[in-house]
Amino acid sequence: MREALLAVLLPEPSGITVAQAKEALLPKLPQALFPGGATAGWWLKAVQLDLEAKGIIQRAPVKPVHLYRLNTFLKG
């Protein structure tokens, strides 16, 4: 889930909504772990919060929640 989420998030601060991120990452998830996207929403939220806490992604100051990848992550 972490790899799939980071792959779909843009580095632009306008970001994408959580719903858009989920739709974009579903095809990237292994069917063995997420058959038909089952539990993907729960795991997306858990990974989102983890990456936010680590300073790898951030929320844009708009509603609904928009997420984007920080450029500092790309350097390391």
C-alpha cells in the first residue's frame, strides 16, 4: 500500500483527494493481498497517517482532504 500510494501522489501542493488516490492505486495493489480492493480503504488511511507523521506526504490546506508527496522525500 505504501508503494502504491507514493506512486500515485503528485509532488504539487494542490494534491489529489483521498478518493482519487484510492481509485488510482487500486490497480497497483496485489490481488493476493487486496482481492477486489477489499480493505484497501482501511489500509490507505493507516498508511496515509503513517506517511504524514514521518513527513513524507502532507495535506493541502483545502477541503476535502487533498494529499501530496513532499519533494524532500524524492531526494533521499
